[in-house]
Amino acid sequence: MNHFKFYKCLFIILSALYVSLPVHSEAAQAIIIDHTCTDITKIPDSWINQVKSALKIHYAHTSHGEQPLVGSSRLMAANAKYNYYPDNCTVPVTTAYMSLMDGQYYDSYCETYVAPELYWEGALGLTMTRAVLNSFDVNISMWAWCSQLDYYTQAEVQVYLNNMAQLEREYPGVTFVYMTGNAQSEEGQNRYDRNNQIREFCRQNNKILFDFADLDCWYNGEQYAVSGIPSEHPRYSGDEAAHTTYESCENKGRAFWWLMARIAGWDGVDVTSPAAPDIKANSSDSAITVSSGSPVSITIALDSGDEAGQNADWWIAVQTPFSPPEDWYTYVYPTGWQPGLNLCVQTGLYDLSPYEVLNTTLPVGNYTFYFAIDDPDEAATGPWWGLDSVEVTVQ
């Protein structure tokens, strides 16, 4: 095979991903992410992959809000399964990492220290957030408190809740995440009351809440309190990063992954094993770089899980570095690679041992190969039962 002639396959597939992404609605139940949501070993790999493939996160914060990001970076350093790619005021384009845009971009300026007045409070804040949502390809948006809840009134917090709900109405294709503030202040009654105000609003109105304060207070099954008010656990008292310990950051990083898996569609309690497509380049799940003239082998495999036997559409695609219409190709079984958006095969799911779909040299450039499973309708419109990808760079 000389030159791939790809034909908008992956663009359509990725567009379908965003369209089919479960968007939290008023009809859904509230999702509360707290200290009970930190054992990420319970998250099936397929939902970890779905987070990487489908979610584009916009996260605005001040200093305390950096804690989940520090934690996510440390989790990635310990285990590549939790690969995470943040970038300032830019949405990383990758399906091999959890992609996150850090900060607000407005009027040719990138602000990564985002106080309330730069996200939700006042006309300027709402304008900045709308500008980001209008200009960037994101499907999740969230903002983290610093210590404002130590002194904000009930009325001021209600403005936060009302304005977040207003943004949800304006951008139905974006999932908004509410947050409580940190639990570090010693004079904590007002903070505690305001956090409870946010919690109650989210429960009554079926919102998604990242309960930052609750995560601060619990360690090893124990909730710490001062004068009856839940407060930051002494285990987390320190200033290794973002006003706390690395351990606290990692705990919030795990909760952050749990949050994103829930938004991606995981029910949080599903103990079944969904179908898990796998695609490798030269036997590697991670991105590879090869020299020009070196062969590239692409293999697919499938763990059918508890969906064995269910009829499904199988899709295999690659994005090439060439200009349209030579930018996409799909694999059709048993014929081989063909230009355009073509179904690989429609058949019942079964455990597939590694099967080679390509072994050739490729022209210089960047390639992304995909293997996806969805409903048996011969249309790449999702919702995806599973999707995996691998990147190849030819130098």
C-alpha cells in the first residue's frame, strides 16, 4: 500500500463521539463525587479509555484548585494507564491522555489564576466563560473555589448556583461541574454552611458535584472535625503543593478520574465487564516513533467481556498526515484497507486474539489508528461500546 487516501472517517467518528457523549440532564440523578469515590481500581479500563477518547475538559481555578491537577500528574507518573495531558488555555488533541484545558482565554490573553469574577461572577466572568465555550472544542467545564466560601454570604453563593445553571441552559452540549470549597479554615461555620448550600442545590436539581471539602476531611475512613465542623484532616496539613500534601492531591486526582468516568457514562457501581477493544502499534499500546523505511505492524484484539455474542458494528480507521481527501482510510474485513468511511464487519462480539490488520512501511508523518465498537446500524454515530487508539510517528 503506497499512499493512504483517507476520507474524513475519523472526523465523523470523533464528531459522533462528542454528540453521543452522555450529557447530564435534569432528568438524571445528581452525581456527587466525595471521599467514597477514590478507589480508581474499580473503574473499568474501558471507561478510562472512554475518558481519554471522548472528554475535552475546561478547568478554571485559583491556587487550591490546582490540587486535582497535581494529583493527576502524580498518578500518571505512577501508572501510565492514567495518562493526563493539561495545557494552558489550549485543548490538547489526543485520545491517549485525559485532555484538559487549564485556565480562561479571553481577548488574546490567557489567565490561569481564575478568580470568581473571571468565570461566573459578574458580566465579565460570564463573558469570558462564554468566549471559551464558543471558541474551544470542550464538552466539560468546571471552576474551583479558593477560600471565598469562608466569607461569602448565602446570597453570593446563590448567585454562583444561578449563574452556573444559566450557563448549563445556554450550552446544553457542555457538562458543567459544581464544586464545594476547601475545608482548611479554622473558623469554619460559614464555610460549612455554604458548602452545604451547594450540596443541597446539587442534590435537589440533579447536578454534578465535585465535593472538594468532603475530600479534605476524610482519611482512611475517618472524618476529622473541629468543634463539630468537618475540617481538613491533619494527615493533609502541609504545603507540598497547592496548600496541602501530595497525598491529599493524589486523593483528589483519583476522585477527578472517578468524576470523569461518571461523566463519560460509567454508572459507578457496574461490576460487569464491558467489551474492551485494543489496538497496538508494533506491540505497543503507547505512542511509538519509527524511522522512515521501518515496518509498522498494527494489531487489534477484543475482550468481549459480558457482552459476548451481542451483535455490533466493528470499525477500524487511521488518520494520516495527508490533506483531504487523502487523510482517512478504513479497514474492511476481509478485503483490507479502503478509502472512505467503511464498516469493518458486523458480527457478534467474541474474544479476539491479536489480529494483524496492517504490516507495511509508512510515509513520514503522524498517524492515529482507531478500533471501535458500536450499535449494529452500519453508521459511525455511537454510542461507543468501546474505543481504543494508538499513535505512530514516522521520522
